[in-house]
Amino acid sequence: MTYTSYEPGVLVRHPAKPKWGLGKVLTVKLPNVAVFFRDDEADYRTISLNHATLEIVPHVVDAILDNLPPFVGGQFDVKARRIAPAAIEARFKQIFPLGFNDPNYLGKEEYGERNYKWAAHERYAETLGDGQGEELLAAGKLKELTVRARTAASQDINLLSPYEKMALRDGLAADPSATERFFAALFAFIAAGTPRKDLFTPLAQALAAIPLAEGKARVATWPVLTILPFLAQPDAFMFLKPEPTKEAAERRRFELQYSADLRWVTYKKLMIMSNTLLEELRDEGARDYIDVQSYMWVIAKY
């Protein structure tokens, strides 16, 4: 094999380091190549081809390697230190020894990670599920619809900040026509059962069109946009809390393409990362995106 076989983007394995897993060549400065290995603890490895022959692997779809952040000037363009997947899982098990079935992970209303979010999902199902939301909308009962939506998104759940809760409350009460457009777009998005760009964009635009009450926080934020789909179908839609999500993505070296603007590309990237984590964590008992969201929070917090 010649040195010319190696170029940025090529997938490789290190025969002597199988635990590092699949790698991606970042830069080539012969005889050295910089490689990111998916399961390695290092951010990347500089390997001399004079001393090691890397096995070139035919390209396969890999959600992490296909979505690495920009590598500029010998480093990734991120702020957070990388933590290898095995180290993150070990830390999670330190906190919750029984993983996603640990009693302290499941918790109750006053502590834990899962049960109170599942209770919020059940509350959504009881008040807006099975077409109830659409029926209220069709009947023009916007006040009742707004009360139920605020209850599902806000009561006994800390995913929205107090400012976001107030902004959502005041925004939905400000303009009936804007509120009607928002709920129509929301229910269409949820009814699809999977994230779709053609339904996401109208939803984001409808939320952005809700009037901003004077002196209040923005209504059109990622948490407000994603909370109700997440509660409606936590096995289909992910919740985006910007800071912990961005930090979790950086620590995994995943390019989220985050923007405070409600862009489809950011939500699409979120779903790719979330799907990857869910598949990785199924053996540990992960069930849905509630578990993935909690896991991201642990990555960022601990």
C-alpha cells in the first residue's frame, strides 16, 4: 500500500489497536496522518506511516464519523473536552449502577430522570392525544386548547425555564389567529410520526409568528418548539435544550450545526445524534428519547 492511498476522509483501522475502533483520516502530512478513532479516549492520533500500516476500510455510513466538527489548525473547532463513549457510559453507571432501570434514575416527582417526564407524556396523551387537540382546534376552542398545551408542557416538568413558560403562556393568549396556525402546524408535525422537513418548517415559522409580549422572553426557542412533540411521542421526536445538548454533542465530537434560529438542519442533526445514542444504549436498557435526553444531560452535567 502506498502513502497516496491515505487522504482526508478515508476510513481506517489500526491493526494493533482494535479497541480504538473505526477511524477517519483528518489530515495528511506524510509520513504522518492525523486520525480520529471513534472509540479511542484521545481526541485524535498522529500516526507515522513509517511505523504503522493502517488498514483502509471501504466507506460505510457512520453517524459519528460522518458528522465530525471542523478540524482546523490541528484541533477540532469545539470548546468542550472530548470524553470517549466508554468513559461516558462508565460515569453514567457510577451515578446509576443499574443503568436506565436504576431506581434513582427512574425516580419520582421530586428526583430522578425518567418517571416525571413519562408522567408528562401521559398527561399529554390524556389531554391532547387521540385527536383531542385536533378536535378542540376544529371546534375553535383555542382557550381550552391553550390551557391543555400549557399544562402538558409546564406542569411538574423542568424542561422549560420559567421565562419560557411565561413567554409561551402570554404568546398563545396574544393573537388567536397566530395561535391557531401554531396548533395546526404542531398537530400536523406530530401526526406524521417522524420528523419531516416539510412539516418542521411551517411549525417553526408558526411559532416565530406568535407575538412577543413586551418585556417577555422569546417564544421561538428550541425548548418551546420541541417540548410538545417530545411529550406527545418520545419514541419519535427529540427535545432540544441548547446548552446541555451542545455540550453533549461536542464531547462526542458530533457537529450539531446548532443555530439559535429554528432551522431544520439543526433538528435533523439532533435526530441523527439521538438515534445513534439510542442504538448504542439499548443494551443498557434505553427505551426512547426520554432516556437519550437524560443521558445527554448527564454527559453535560457530570
